[in-house]
Amino acid sequence: MVNALLPVVLRGAVVRKRGQRLVGPIDLTLDGQGITIILGPNGAGKTTLLRAMHGLERVASGRLEWAIPDAQAHQAFVFQTPIMMRRSVLDNLSYPLRLAGRAQSDVVTAAQDAARAIGLQDKLNLPAPRLSGGEKQKLALARALICAPQVLFLDEPCASLDGPATREIEAVLQQAKADGTRIIMSTHDIGQARRLADEIVFMVSGRVVQTGPAQAFFEAPETTQAAAFLNGDIVE
Amino acid sequence: MNEIAQGVEAAFWLLVTFDRDLAEIALRSLQVTVTAVLIASLIGLPFGAWLAVRRFRYRRLAIAVLNALMGLPPVVVGLIVYLLLSRSGPFGVLGLLFTPTAMIIAQVIIVAPLIASIAHQSTRELWAEYHDLLISLNASRWQRIKTLLWDGRRALITAALAGFGRGIGEVGAIMIVGGNIDHATRVLTTAIALETGKGDFALALGLGFVLIGLALAVNIATHMLSRTEREGKW
Ligand SMILES: Nc1ncnc2c1ncn2[C@@H]1O[C@H](COP(=O)(O)OP(=O)(O)OP(=O)(O)O)[C@@H](O)[C@H]1O
Ligand SMILES: [Mg+2]
């Protein structure tokens, strides 16, 4: 399957806020298929990098380019704390389809199917803000996938979830990957990275320290920082 | 004290005998203010939401102006509308002065800034919550505004009610542009002013109680309507 959005190329990309450099300069090229995981300690700049790639943060200097101009329209983003609209579960799921102008009948069926896929079919009419943390995270993921994005960003989707909920989310992600969605996600859970990643981007304090195929990264980390991080040491 | 008791009694009799003049005046009050609030909401709610989602250079200034407009003295609004609609004014040919339409125009001007300002405050909070999601989903500006208005509708009903409260009790502007003409532009507030001037305090108070009752009834009805629609708090 060909993904028209890729590659995304970053050259010396820097994100600043109030004159302060949050991340960068970053040189990075993401291409191909599968799941890229951005690993790194708290404050490394994972969220900022994902948001910049999705166009939510402005790149102050350097370049960040997708293969096509309006790439953002074919992407979706699952935020670190899920944003629940003050609507029912069903209306949250159907919202992106309505924005895209899909026919009413398609919208409802698609939303119902999506709810079934994440086990929320019995809570269709419940206000989404009342769901549990894990259910919210699943709903946010299903809502992000409902328009079949070519690239899906996830920012620590399992940060506050227990084992079973994490497994459910990971199953949905594996399915999306099999369907050809390119996934770029952050985590600081090394176990999750081992389970899911095809490719690793390792960040420390705003810079990309190491990138490469997941297997190589875990088996033979090139940098001392990566080795220390995998070892469970505290990296700053 | 005696006068208040007499006022209660007068109101009671006005109501139980279903005084036709009273019904006419009360209905006109309702008609003028409800129409004005509807028009002002149509303008003020989207404008408030637009101010919340739109970043432009003079946004702060626009918000400051809006908040200042909230405090417009109704009498001055009445005077300006009077000058615009009077025979020699720019809109004199329309012949609107001393009609309910003129009163509606004046009330729209008085009420719209209030509705817009309250709408702005509540949609701004919701926008902070939704911002990343709606940007990520590529919602157009109009889609963003519609979403905020819909999901924030409970607060917006309160905004409209505040506008209604300000409009229904307003006397200065509608007195000037309406003229308090019997069977044409007389409403509860102008009738109260008239009866007070004539020294008929009992009737004035009676009308006052009817006015309060009307305002309460509209508030309660609106709240009940919005309650039946909701299944629970978010
Ligand atoms: N709006 C902002 N203003 C100033 N500094 C910010 C802002 N947003 C983020 N930062 C800073 O940028 C740095 C990177 O933050 P970011 O959220 O990208 O890290 P992260 O890797 O996602 O961390 P975590 O694992 O805790 O989520 C942090 O030091 C953070 O304090
Ligand atoms: Mg983060």
C-alpha cells in the first residue's frame, strides 16, 4: 500500500514558545509503513514533536514537509488527555463524519460499527464525558480512526490505563496498522514500545538522539543515553 | 405599606377579571421583547462565538468595546434610534417611529451586546477545551462556531434569558421611540410609568406584579424546556 502523505521530512526543525526552544533542531525522515514509536523521558519533547508534525505547533525555523500540501486533512490525532465533546458517545463518533459532510444514514451506521469495535455499543447514548478513563481513551481512538486517516498520531494513549485496557488499545492499533494506517505514537513505556514498534525515535531534552528499526534499537542501542534508558536508568 | 397591599389587590383583580387592556399590554411587552431577544440572539450568539475562535489584531479591543456596549444607557439608545427614525432622520421615510418595530429595534441594540458578551465568555471556555480537537479535525471556522454554540447551548440559553430580563424591564428607550400610545405602543413598563405619574399607585403596582410574574414565567418555562431535553449534567 502506498501512503501518499509520506515521507515527512524534518530538517533543522525547531519549535519555540515565547522565545524558548522546546524541541529541535530536529533532522528526521519518516517513511514506509507500520508503527513508529517516539520514546523518551518526561519533558523530552515527544508531545511537541507530534503536534508539530500534525501542524498544531508552528515550526519556527528549519523545515517540516509532508509529501502533499494539505496532509493534515488525512491525519488524525489522539491527545494525551482525551478530548471528550459534551455529546453522547454516538455523537462523538459521528462528529468527524458529519464535518466531512457524509450522508446522515452512513454516519450513524459507521458510528455504531465503530462503537461495537471498541465494546461501547451499550453506551451509545451516554454523555462521553461520563465514561471511565479507559473508555474515553478508546472512544478518542475510534473517533480518530473513523475517517480512515492515512497517518494516525497518538500521544501516550495508554499512559493511565491498566493491562487489559492497554491490550485492547494495542489490538485496535495493530488492526489499523494492518489496514495500512501509518502510526506515529509516543510512549515512555518500554514494554509497549517493544510490543508495537517497527521503528524507534529516541528523544532526550528536545533532540532526537537515535532513530532506527526497533529490533536494532532494543538489541544494540548505539548511544549511551538510549542504553541507559532501556536499562531503566534515569536519563536527563 | 398600604399602597403595596392595594397594589397586590389591584393585580389580583386585574388578573382574575382578565382585564382586556392588561392582556393587550402584557402581550405587547412579550411580543416586543421576545422578538428583540430572538433577533439579538441571532446576531449576538454567533458573534460571541466568532470572537472566541477568531484571533485577529483588534480582538481585545473588540471585546472591550462589546463589554462597554453592555452598559449603554437605554435612554441614549432610545434617543439615537429616535433621531434615526424621526421624519427628518435618515430612516424617516420608513415611518417606523412610534411603532412596535421601533421599540424592537431599540431593544435589539440594548440587548445584543449583553447576549454577545455572555456568549463570548462561555464559548471561550469551551473553545479552550475543544481547540486542539477541532483544529485537528480541520473544522472550518463556521463549523467551529456551530459546534461551540450547540455544545454550549445551556449557557447560551442563560445568555438569552439575561437579555430577556434586561429587555422586558426596560422603559427609557421604548418610551422615547414608542411614545406609550394606548392600543399601539403601550407596554407594561411604560404603562407603569404613566400610572405612577398620574398618581394611581395601586394600578402601577398591579402592573408591576404582572411584569414580575411574566419575567418569572418565561424564565421558568425556558429552564423546564432545556431540562426536559437534557439527560444529565456533563
Ligand atoms: N506552551 C508551552 N510553553 C512553555 N514550555 C512548554 C510549553 N509546552 C511544552 N513546554 C515545554 O517543552 C518541553 C517538552 O514538552 P513535551 O510536552 O513535548 O514533552 P513530552 O516528551 O511529551 O513529556 P511527557 O512525557 O511528560 O508528556 C517541556 O520541557 C515542557 O515544559
Ligand atoms: Mg507528552
